[in-house]
Amino acid sequence: MAKRKRGSKELKKRVIRTWRGLEWQDFALIGLILFRLILLWVLYSGFNQLPSPIYGGDLYHQLAQVNHIKYGGNPFSSFSTLEGKPTYFPFYAFLVGNFARVFHLDGMSAMFISSYFFVALSLLLLYLVGLKIFKNKTVALAGVLMYAAPPRGILKYTEFARYVVYPLFFVTLLNFFQKKQKWLWAILTGIVFGIATLSHAMGLLFLIQVVLGASLYLLVGKYIKPKGFDAKGFKQDLLKNIALIAIIIGTGLAISLLHWSEAFTAWLSGEPLGNLTVYKYTFGAFLKFAFRSLFSFGSPGSGLMRVLFILGIIAPFVISKLNAMMKTIYIVSGLLLLLPFHFIITKPLFGFSLVPNHMVAHAYPIAIFLVSCLALYLILHAFGRYGRFVVYLILVLLLLFTVVEFSTYKNTNRWAKAGTSSLTPYMLDVAQWITTNTDVNDVFVTTKEIASAVNALTGRKFLTLKESHVDLFLDSFQREADLAVLLYGNDDSYREELIQKYRAKYFYWDIFWFRSEFVINEKGKLVSFFDPITVPASQKFIDYFDRFNISYIRTNMAIDPSKRDNNPLVKKEDVLVVLPAELNFTHPWSRQLDKYLKELVSFKDKGGTVAKIFMFKPIGK
């Protein structure tokens, strides 16, 4: 009892010491966190759905993964098809999906509620990163304002990785170095590195290079002194340093195998890595893309950051001597800026590049953050009280720009406005019926865009979705071709093979079927494409469609409907676009398919039938 009282008193004293040690910047951070949460509440309280298109939108695809886990699905398996890996990295959805399950929330509410927590955590972690690097709370506070999460909050795995996991990784890595390379921090750094690999592709492809750079410094760099190389210290610490590096890399890669095992196996066996190695740019086009990303003045906040970034770049040419911290920041930032251009070496030598455009999106904001904060640090220390005045003014401007950015997003963003409207009532009824009466791993058949919507609201699986929402190791085009033959083909025996191959259990139709594939004018004529069944115009697919009497037209366009905007970086190609068996809005599939279907339920809206769910009858019975 006495020990418990002493422990309680000691904890109380520690809390009091911590509270008394807080400075105005710490209280400003608390105020900033509360302010950002209030802004989010103002935004989310007006939403009736996610600020994203329900048909093929990324946030709804994220919701599909959350619902998949909420209803008991495996976080490391595909949430859109029965086979394959998840198209979105699992750690964000694992947290949010289980949060929804434990607290009996629907997936969408869980995403909104968890965003509050993630944004608050992100701001705190960013403050810690800035504080550990610059040892200055004012600079750290400015860094929080510059790198803060976007106005819509953290509603997707990409934002979760960039604004939560990466800062957490750098906090643990910096603690590892600043606490004399203690074993505990090596383990924690390895664990967070592993979490990063489960949070986004760049968590492995980009951070492994950061880890290797940090390892090189630990092995060699820290022993390079102004008076020469510290050979004695190098030899004395060598085995320990190798063990620490092995712990960090080994722990991280071991955790990464939960998701990356198939990619590692493919790489070791010499198989292509699918979308991980997509390279669609000439050097000149990519250089322009990278330059625009680096010097984008699109909003007042980003414009101010770029001004500070430019000042930070100029600083070495006017400062007589750089200290160790400054040199480290310039070296790290330079490597981050060069990292996406790895394809100059890897493309001719190894024949691949690792999504350089995504590396720009993940590495460049960190480089801009470091150099911009360094510019503020230099202003603060070089100009005395005038420097403090300038930095305080910049803090006020950054806070003001946060409000402007939020207001602009809320009032002008197309999808933020769409988020205030309600989902179609019958879709909610469909989702309720499916989640109540089917299993999370049951497979449905319908069009790709309708599949996206139902997948989002239920977490159930489909024969296929659009190419970018299917595991990169699955042949999405063959799946689309098989979907065409199953729906519209003339060979019953082969149709039965496909039903059994994909373990199709349910068939779904709704009134959006035609519009999910084609743009139809008021007179009922086809005028353009939305997202029809589309495959490359290869002889393989021509022969396949001809064999089963599938109607199609040949054209040249980008396959992904979201990228048909004449962007020179988006590849157009010759494709086959499949046409339905009948120009019938309520029965577009082949009549031959009907013998395999048993209607289970229909849904009406304003007196008319708008959706139906069928079950596939057992084959051979």
C-alpha cells in the first residue's frame, strides 16, 4: 500500500513538472489540434455520404475494405474478388474496420470518427518530428501547419500513410539515433517500418531506401570526423551496429511479408511486378511533372511553403558555415528529391522502375517540409527579434491559409458538395439485405461500376471490378472477358465452367446497369462510354469474343474512365468495348443465362422495380 501511494505521488509530481514545463508553443499545438477537429466537425456534420463518387470512387473503394474487415473478412486477402491480395494496403482498414465492429458502427461512420483521432495524432507526431530535428518549438509548430493533413481529413490509406505512419516512423528513427542506438528503439523502429510497409507501397519502396541510408550512416557516416575517420570507434561498435541494423530491417521485412510475400516471390523468381513497375513517362515529361510538384503555388499555403523552400535552397550559398544538422537536412532532402529518378539507373540495368510518380507524391512533401522548416530556423536565428517577428507572422499566415483552404474545399470542391447529398435509398436497402443474408466471401456478378458501389456498401466480393481496383497479380482483362462471356455468351457449358471457376453465388441487377457502362442521351441512343467491359484489342480477345458470339466495337481510348481527359501522361490504346446482349434496360444479359438464376428479392422505388438479387442455381441439379 505504501509503495502504491509513493508511486501515485511520484506520478502526480511528474505530471505537474510536465505541465509547468509547457511553453506557449505547446499550448498553441493543443489549440491547433482542437481547431482542426472543430473544422472537421463542421465539414463532417454536413456529410450524408463520403465526398467521393460511389461508382468507382477511391473513398468508396476504401469503404469496401473497411466493410470487408468489419464483417469478418481477412485483411490480407482481396476485398473485391475471391482471389488475390487487397488493392489497398490493409493497415488503415484493419484499424477502422475493427473499430466499426467493436463499437457496432457502420463503416462510413467509423471512417469519419477515426479521422478525428488520426488527424490529432498526425499533428502531434509532426510536432515531435520537428522538435527532434530542429530543437525549436516555434519551428516545429510551423512545420505542423505546413505538413498538416488535407481539409477532408484522413479517410484513405494513402493519407493515413503520409500523415500518420511516416511521421511515426521518423519519430522512432530519430529517437533511435538520439538515444544512443538503444535496442528497444531499434525494435520499435523495425515494428513501425513494418507497419509502414502494410500502410502503402511507398512504405516499402521509399522507406527501405531511407532505412538503408540511415544504416549507412550508422555503420560509417557517424565515424567520419573533421579530423579524419574514427577507426577505433568504428571497430568497437561494428558488431553492435550490424545487429541493430539487422533488427530494424529484419523486423520490418518480416512484418511486411503479411502483405508483400507474393510480390517478393514474384521478384525472386523473375516474374514481372505488374503495376509496381509501370513506367509511362519520357525523361522530359517526368522532369516537368516532378518540377511542377516541387514548385506548385496552387494555394496560398502551398505558395508560402514554396517561398520558404526556395529560401532554404538559397541559404547554403549565403551562409558561411553549415552545422551538422543543416548538412544532414540538405543531404537527406537532396536524396529524397533524386529518389524518383532512380529509373535512370534501374530501367536500363534491370528493366523496371518503381512507380516514380508515386515516389514524387510521397518523398517530395517530406523534402519540402525539411527545407522549409530549416529556412524558418535560419530566419529565427539569423535576424534576432526581427526574425522572431517574421516567423510569428508566417505562423499567423499559415493558420489563416488553413482556414482558407478548408473553406475553399467545403464550398467549391465538387465531391465535398456531393457528400452533402444522401445515398440513393434503394442502395441502402440493397446493402442491408446483402449484409444480413450473405457471407462476406460470397461472390456476386454484375457490371464493374455497380460492383464498385455494392462492394463499397457491403464488403462483398465480385467476379471483377475496374482494372485499378483488382489485385495487380490477377489478370483483370481476362476476368472482364470472362464476365462478358458469362453474361452475353452463347455456350451454356462454358458459362457453367465460368460460374464454377469464379464460385459465383449471386447475380445483381439494378436500373443503373446501362448507365454504368454507356452514356445514353434522352432519346436512348449511345453517345459515349462510362465504364463498359473493356479489354486490349489483341488477337487473343478478338478470337475469344468471336468464339462465343460476343458483340463488341473497337476504339482507341484510356481504359480507366477517370483518366479520359486528354492528359498526355495517360496512355491511350486500342481496345474492344463489349456491347450487351440486348438493348433492354431491365434485361440486358443473355436470355440463356436465365435458366441458371433464381430471383430472391426485388427492390422498388416510386412504384417501379429498380433492383433485383438472384441466386445462381447449383450446376448440374
